[in-house]
Amino acid sequence: MPTKTPPSLRKNAPGAGRKKGTGKYQEPTSVVRIPTSQAPVIKEFLAAYQHRELNMESTNVEEFFLPVINQQSPKLPLFSTKVAAGLPSPADDHVEQHLDVSEFLIDHHDTTFFVTIQGQSMVDVGLLPGDKVVVDRSKTASIGDIVLAVVNQEFTIKIFDYGANKMPRLMPANSSGTYRPIYIRPDMQFEIFGVVTGSFRRFK
């Protein structure tokens, strides 16, 4: 009659258990006892570690520009008619007001600059490669704001948020799952350099 191998011996059998180097981090693992309250912190640290090891995109800005202040900035007509796929009538009775593009995009000229987006990590909020992003250094970032941050001397544009234990994190906006959050640990250099207030692009 066949006998069953006791569990205590089964786990030590040759070839038993997960093979070395096949786990999430592609290296041997060990059991560590930690306080329950610190488990979320450890998980976020490991997520940040894997983010770095996989060379996930963090720097997604490439050019900085200061706005040129023109004392005679043109005010262009803003049409009141709504169009689906055509052109508004150029008739004067459809002109609701005149819009100064600089005034619309810039709240504080002295603390505002433009940044060029690169990469795909923020496409779900409409920030595409080549877009110019308006950044205002005088604004205080709130949860959910898009910010320009400095993480370990690298610039990145992400959504400002808080994770477990109120640890700050920078969230991408790309539903593909390619880009992961950047968790800010106490030993990391971190600064919110400015708040993104708008963006613009050219099609032609």
C-alpha cells in the first residue's frame, strides 16, 4: 500500500517548490518577518525598486521655454457658434469676444514656463509627445493635480497623489499598464517644481 509523504518532508524533496530565479524579481527569495503596519511601505518600496530595475520611463520632458511677453499680443476672434466638423461663419454677428491666447494660458508671467512632452506615459489626460505644457511655479499642488516634479535629479510630469501611509507618489496616465507609479521614499530627492495648468499643440 503506497504511503503519503509527510508535508514536512515534501517541501524538502528535490525539485520541490518554486525554481530559483523564476519569481517576480528573477532572483532567490527569503521569508522576512515585519510589523503588519509596515507591510504597505515594504510593498511600495519593492514596486519602486522594480520600476527602477525595469528602466520604466520616469523622465518624460525634454525642453524648457520661457514665455515671451509681447506688450501688443494679438487678440483673435472667439466664435460663439458650435461646429461639429466644419468652419464657423466669419460673420461679425458670430464673434462672441476676442481672446488673448497668452492671457488664457498664463496666470502669472513671472513664474510660468513651457515644457515639451516626450513619451506616452500621460496620453490618457491628453498630453502627447511634442505637446507644450504650461507650468506655473507659484501654484501649490493638490491631490490629483498634474505636476512637474524632480525625482533624483530627473524631471517628470505625472499626477500627484498619496499612497499607503500617506507616502507621496506620482501616477502615470496610460491605461496600457506599461508605466507604473513612482513611489517617493524618504531617501529619495523629491520636489514639486510646478503645477501644470494647460497644454497646446500644433497640427500643421
